[in-house]
Amino acid sequence: MEAFKIGIIGGTGGIGAWFADFFKGEGYTVHVSGRTTAMGLDEMTRICGVVIVSVPINVTISVIEEVGPKMKEGSLLMDFTSLKAEPVRAMLDCSRSEVMGCHPLFGPDVASIEGQNIAMCPARIDRWSGWPEEVFRKRGANVFDVAPKKHDEMMSIIQGLNHLDTITMGLALKETGVDLAELKKFSTPFFDTKLDIIEKTCTNNTRLYADIITGNPDILKIIEIYEKSLSRIKDLVEKNDPEALAELISRSFK
Ligand SMILES: NC(=O)c1ccc[n+]([C@@H]2O[C@H](COP(=O)([O-])OP(=O)(O)OC[C@H]3O[C@@H](n4cnc5c(N)ncnc54)[C@H](OP(=O)(O)O)[C@@H]3O)[C@@H](O)[C@H]2O)c1
């Protein structure tokens, strides 16, 4: 494949900036854009063989609708969105280029791609087959293909249930009115770890977590399961039945 440049819309911050550095480290020329950068989408799509959309979820579809029609035939349009069904559909609908959905299953705080999982959703691929999977694999990433619908189903648990539970505990903690500084004096190592996750989730990029939860097509099913689990526990607590609660837990994990 002849040399090509990579453009990352949203490459000035977050995971887009992380991958800009990564691809530069692999020898590629990378151009980035954000809301205030000089490079516009006309120029980026003209000079870049690959354009990656890595903007907040709430503006992803409108950015795809803007960039998609500008993509040249034979070029590659990708995205890093944490949900896949809608963005992949939009990329297919709005462009005549090749299309690859990609979800790096890590955040910009990791030091290396080695050992990280990356989900790929090849949607319209011909000459770009194998790129960028080979680049990621060469550096030790676990790269796998998945259909967008299956990806979003899995994310309803990995992200939906997981962040939902963290945020619920964070809100409940606040609702108790407890003084956190005082609480920390009583902390156990297990609680320290949990509190660390709650503080990270509830004070960083909260819009991302909100979009990941509310935008997932399977999330209501997950919330119903969560509510049902909580109400089964509440019921057994009300009945003061620790034996039944222990039995419920051990039976579930057999
Ligand atoms: N953060 C993660 O852990 C993570 C992991 C995997 C996937 N993702 C996905 O990656 C995408 C970006 O998330 P992020 O957390 O990296 O976001 P972020 O830290 O908020 O960064 C967003 C980037 O998008 C740019 N941007 C914002 N609004 C824009 C607009 N209207 N037009 C063009 N550029 C715009 C920002 O640039 P300026 O501020 O310079 O305008 C910035 O470079 C999301 O789809 C998310 O689901 C995130």
C-alpha cells in the first residue's frame, strides 16, 4: 500500500490525541482537528487517505454527516466511538469510501497499546483490509472483529451495567450525607479501590459516561435486570433471611 496520511477529527484531545501520538510513533503523518484548529474537513479529506472521527458521542453523528460526503472513493473512514451500531450505519450511509468501525477498549490514561483490547467492525472494506489491525497487533494489542449490534450488546454490560453501578453507588454515597474525609479514615483496601473508581467516573468526562449509558440500545433491559437483582436482595433483607441471601449468591455463581 502506498504512503498515506491519517486525519483525526477530535485528535486535539482524549483518545484521539492518544492515537495521534501512537500513529506518529509508527511513522505516519497525522493531522488533527478540533473545534478551533486551522485544518477544516475539506483539507483533511483531500490530503488524508484515512480519516478517523473521535469526537464526543453527542456530536458524532453530525460530524460523520459532515465529513462522510467529503470522503474520496478508495479512502477509509473510521471512528473510535464507544457505541458502534449508529455511527457505523451513519458512516455507510453518508460516504462512498471504505468504512471501518473501531472501539479501543481503553482510555487515554494507558501508557501502551500492548495487551489492550480493540474491537473492529469492518463494514465496507476492500483495499484497506488488514489496516490498521496489523499495526495494532504488531504492538501487542488484542484485536478482534465484531458486528456492531453484538458490540453494543456487550457494551451494555462492560460499560452500561458497570458504569451504572459505579454511578449508582456514587449517588447513594452522596445521598447518605456522609463526610467523605471522615469516611476515608475508616476505609478498607477494598473500599479504597471502589471509591477511587467512583471518583474517577463521577468527576471526569461525565458526559461521556452519560452518553455511553443513555445511548446504548440495550440499556433498559440491563437496568431492569439491575433493579430486579436489587429488589430480590431488599426482599431477603426485609425478611431478615441471610441464609436465603447467601444461597441466592452462591447459586448464581455456580
Ligand atoms: N475517553 C475514552 O476513554 C474513550 C475510549 C474509547 C473510545 N472513546 C470514544 O472516543 C470519542 C471521543 O471521546 P474522548 O473521551 O476522547 O472525548 P474528549 O476527550 O472530549 O475529546 C474530544 C475531541 O473532540 C473534539 N471536539 C469536540 N467537539 C467537537 C466538534 N463539534 N467538532 C469537532 N471536534 C470536536 C475536541 O477538540 P477541541 O476541544 O479542540 O474542539 C477533542 O479533541 C467518543 O466517541 C468516545 O466514545 C473514548
